[in-house]
Amino acid sequence: MECAQASLLADGRRLHLHHGPIDLIVEASGAGRTDAYVRATKRFESILNELVAELPMLRMRAQKGAIFSGAVARRMQQAVEPYCDKFVTPMIAVAGAVADEILEQIQQSPDLEKAYVNNGGDVAFYLADGQHVSAAIAALPGGRITLDSSGSYHGIATSGWSGRSYSLGIADSVSVVAKDAASADVAATMIANAVNLPNHPHVTRVPAVELSPDSDLGDLDVTTYVGDLSDVEIRSALHNGSGIAQACVDQNLIGGAILQLKQEYRQIGVPVIQQVCSKPIPEQELSYA
Amino acid sequence: MSQPAPKIRCDACPVMCFVAEGKTGACDRYANLDGQIVRCDPLTILNRRIAQGGEVTPFLKSEWDGSLVRDDEVFVTANGAGTTYPDYKPAPFIVSREVDGVDFVTVVTEAIFSYCGVKVKIDTDRHLGHEGAVVRSAGEAIGHVTTSEYGSQMLSLGGVDHLTGGSKAEGRVTCDSLMKLCNKEAVELTIDGGSTVVVQAGHAPIVDGHQEERMRVGCGSATIGMFASQWKGLVDEVVVVDDHITGVVSEHQAGKVLDWPDTGIKITGRRSTPGRYFQVAEPGLGWGGTNVDDPLSILGPWNPKKGAKPGLTMLMVSTTGEQFGYFVLDDALVPQKEELPDNLRPSVDLIAENCEPALCTVLFMGGAGGSLRSGVTENPVKLTRSVQALKTSVTCGGAPLYVWPGGGITVMVDVTRMPENSFGYVPTPALVAPLEFTVARDDYKTLGGHDSAVRSIGDILESGGEYGADIRAISPPEGSELNARTKR
């Protein structure tokens, strides 16, 4: 069986941590980099085994006040607490929580200017005073999210139906900025789930268990294809998601979100997008994605 | 899949996922292929080439000198745009891709070929169906009969309209048929108002249960032109029966230059030029792609005033030499069938010998536009132009391909030159195919890419290398279709 692996990427700057389904790209800059990578690697070693130990519980519907023993599992629980009235399992936050946990180790290194832990698009980052971080939004050509050290945000996460995790909704991409990656991860997933047109004939859905027999989503239908939608339908679906996003902002769960479906996008909360290509995206281009 | 899909437990990591048949586990690295856990990242391609005995040159492991790779035997990694396995999403790698001026990329998807199909060339004289007729697989429309080519019938299958524009069943069957054809498997196709044909890349077509042997040497007229001198003096008349142009040697220019005497023969059908006849019968599965089983049925009454006389001999032969008959006019000027004289047999055999083996060929055709969007370079159109200017070479599983001129990167590739099982699908439905861009480092910089991104392709191979303790290439198990599997 594989054990945790760590290697520097060919650029010599970034660290790649891999174990089973977890792939982290870590970058730290500043004099403390090597120290940071040593700490990250050491912490990473046992992280998957800790999660696996509590996996059956983590795959069950989240209960308010549930107690887990692993640090990452506790982060997951904390992140889903505000959403316990809906169907949600702590697994929804796993990617972000792992990123947060590793970032916390890294932050203990002295002399860091900036650091991030990117877990498949769910990112935890640290910025020393005066630093900023910039993320390209793949779904929006030319789109950038830039955050500086003055805010209280340390997490960005992205969710969408065609991504690695299953989505109940039809958003191509929902990117969320929040205080940590786990919170961003949960919110991005929940908002992406809400960008939806239930029973639309052009949306193909399959019970999650058919795709992954042990999915925490069980018999819930997950989106496997989104066909043609009219402008009105696109707006209506984005409206559904924007409502949830706004509620998350109002409850101070997230800083802001960018929701994208086909050629339209919406921005909720803190203005995080810097630039988006001004040309409308040709339909043909979009249907590749 | 009509049977309940078997699921198996993957023991590659502590998560121990149950993986359904044809799916990947949570890591997207290991998948259940026919009940076995296989690793499905670009290393598989590498391993498959090893299994095929192909030469492997992992240029990224050695110092790449920056020159363009032209040799199709050189291994080129599938640059995150393609795969060898259903549902494979190379997410672990794309997150490491660097883009100028940003710290990381938020990404949810990887591009696939929604716009793709296959062009099928079926070497046969037989009429398979009218141009534009719908081609079906398992009852679903998956394409149409397109413009025929010399000695071949052409099918155009797949495309976005059938993949995603029609019903769910149509999309699924289309995707499944395309994938099978591309993976060199046999697929039975029925043509509305026409034939049923079994198509398999690199194999002879089977038309309505009859396996084609030969591709014709030429049309009836061309055959006359090629062989007239060999028939002179051995026989009084030769008719080469062909649905396209039936040739008659005594009237044909090739006969005239040999001073071939008139025979008073009368051919039904529309005369094009002397000795060349269109539409002697209906298209079909008989002689020379006509519906004719009795070749005499294309003849009218013989004219004694123009040279017809008792005892006149005639050879009738199809364009492939598969059918032939020898006839002698009786006293009433009616042709009577007789044994083919030995001195004519070589000419019939020569026609057959000059025919090439009939084959089905399958070209995969797809547009690579989408895969460029997600970050090969910052400015995708530059890569497009670079490909069109032949500065960036594109390969499909290491096989050379033709880049269609004009906008975008639309490519065609002969699937028989690709590694086994190169094609997969996603439930979109759409095909997933390996696709590699190879560019000299200096050119890549001018494309708006940058050095580290060149190396990030290397990350994938490098990772494989560094995981060397965990990954090894092993030969395929005896009798197994698997060309590669990697397990600890």
C-alpha cells in the first residue's frame, strides 16, 4: 500500500505532497521555506490515516456538536456546523480542512512572506504584512481573485459539477473566499449545489452510488452533464445560487463568491474579481468544458 | 452495461475505496477495469508502449535539447489533456500547472473532446447506402453515409449533434460506438435503406455477412484500359461490369488503338463516351457493385450488321476479378456460358492480383480547442497559430496526425497507429483521447508560456520517476487485454 509521498516539483520551489486521493501543492516563500516544507511533510505523513480512522462517521450526515478525535476531522465538523439543518456530511469540507491543517503547521515557521497549500483547487494561504495572493479563475478567462494581508480571509475554494467532487447543482464553477479553506470549501459546494434547475431535461444526473459505491452522497442524484440552457434558465439557476451565497455573506460565513454558469457569472459579497475578459465567451468554446 | 456492475476494493491507499466497474476511485488515479485495479495516469501510455515493444524515449527524464520531436516513436506524455481511461480526470496534475503572474489556478474541470467523431473508409465496390443515409448502431443514429471515394464507401460518424444533441440513448450509443471503433474493436453498423456492415479498423469489412476480400483495381473503363492489350487475340469481346463505369473493349478507346473489331454488342445503361457506360443496373451487392447476379442481363440483342456472328467469344468480369464468365454466341446470337479457357485465366487473375486487400480504416477527428483553454499557455490562440505554423507538433498517443487547415486545432489521426485502448469516455458523453503538444522551449516562451510550465509537463513524468518505488511497468498478464498495470 502507498504511503505518504513528498517531492519538490521540477521548478524546485514547490512541494508536492501526495497520499491516496490527496494531492497538495505547497509553496512558501521567505527564509523559512525549507523549515516550512519539513513541518508540512511531517504533519502530512499521518493525515490520511487519521481521516480513514474516522471515515465512516465523517461520511454520515453531520450532527451539531459531534466530536471527532482527529484534528482535520474536527476542522471538518466545525466547517459544516452552520449547515447542519441541510443534508451535509463532514466530508464536504475534507479538501479545505486538510489544506488548513497543513497551512497551520507551515505558519509556525519563522520568516515567511507568504505560503499557500492548494488541495485540488481548495486553497489555504498565509500572507505576511504587505503581501498579496492572486488566483486565476480557470472558468472565467482572464478572471483573477486577488487578496491582500489586510483582510481576514485565508481560504479560497472552488466547486462545480464537472470537478473532482460530485455536485448536486449545475454551476460550472463557484469560487468562494472565506476565513479558512474548509469554510470556503463547504460554502462553494453548497452554493454550487444551489445553482440548479431541478428536473431540467437537459441536465443529466446519476445517483452518486452508481459512480462511487461508497460515496457519502448515497442515492442523491449528482450532475453528470449540463446541456443547452436558455438565457432565462441560466439566470434563474444563478439566482438560486446567489440567494444562498448572499445568505452566507450575511451570516458572515464567507467573504464573497463568484458563481459561473455557461456564459454568465455573478459576484456576491466582497469584490474579489479583478478583471474578466471583456469579450463574451463564445458558446462553442464553452461546450468544450 | 446490462449486468449489475461489479465493484471491487482498491488497496492502493488506506481509503480502500470500493470502485465500480469502469470508474475511478476517489484519487482519480486508480480505476476498475474489467474487475482489476489499474493505474490510469499518463504512465500507462508509457507502459503500454513498453508492452508493445515500442521504443520509449522519456525526453523529459534526460536533458531535452529543445529540438522538435518529429519521430512518432518518441514517447510524448499526454499533456494533461488526454487519458487512456474512462472518467479519468487528471486533476492532481493540473493543479500544479503554473500560470504567469498568479500563485495558483482555481480549476474544476479538464477538457475533453465533445466535438469529435470518426471518418470510416470502407474499401468495397458494394453499394452500402445512399449518400446522406443515416448510419445506426444498436438502432440509434450515430452518423451518415458521406461522399464516396475511389473504391471505397465513406461514413461520417459521431460529432457533437449525435453525442449531445440528440436523445440520451443516442449520445450513449454514439459515444460507445466511437470508442470501440477508435480502440480498434468491431462494430456492426446498419445503414437506412442499405446494408449492414461490420467495421473494424485494420480489418476487412463484412457487408451483409459477406467478408470483402479485395479493393478494386479501377473502374470498369480503367480496367479495360489496363488490360486490353492482354486480351487482344484471345477473345472477341470483354465487358468489365461496374456500377460506376462499365467498360466494353471493342468500343473503348483502348480497344480502338489496338484495331479491335466491332462485335455488335449492345449494353443497357447510359453511354458516357464510346465503350463506357453509366448505370448498367442498380447499385447492389452483385457484380462490380451492381445488383446484377446474371451479367447477361445488362446486354441487349446482338447486332449482326455490326459484327455479331455465331461463335463470337466474350469474357465478362467484375472490377475485382471476383466474378467472371466466358460466353460464346450460338447460331441465334444468344450467349451461352462455357468454361473459361486457360489462356484467359491469367488476365482474370491479374485483375484480382492488382486489387489491394479491402480494409476498414478509422480516422479519429476532433477539435482540440477546449483543452487549450485551461492553461497550456496564457494566450491560446498563439498556440493554435504555432500548431498551424508547424512550430508546435501535435500527436495523439504518440501517433502523427493531420492538422486541418483553418481556424482552431482540428486533427485527424489513424487509430491503428495509436497505443491499445487509447480512448476513453466521460459521461458527458464525449471521448477522451491522449493529445500531446510538443514545442521547442524557445518557441514555447514566445508563445506566452514560460520555462517552468514546460517543466511542469515534466512534473508528471518526474513524479512517476520519484514514485519509482511504487510504480513499475510490468508486461501484460498472459491472455489479458491489459497492456499495463501498475501496483505496488
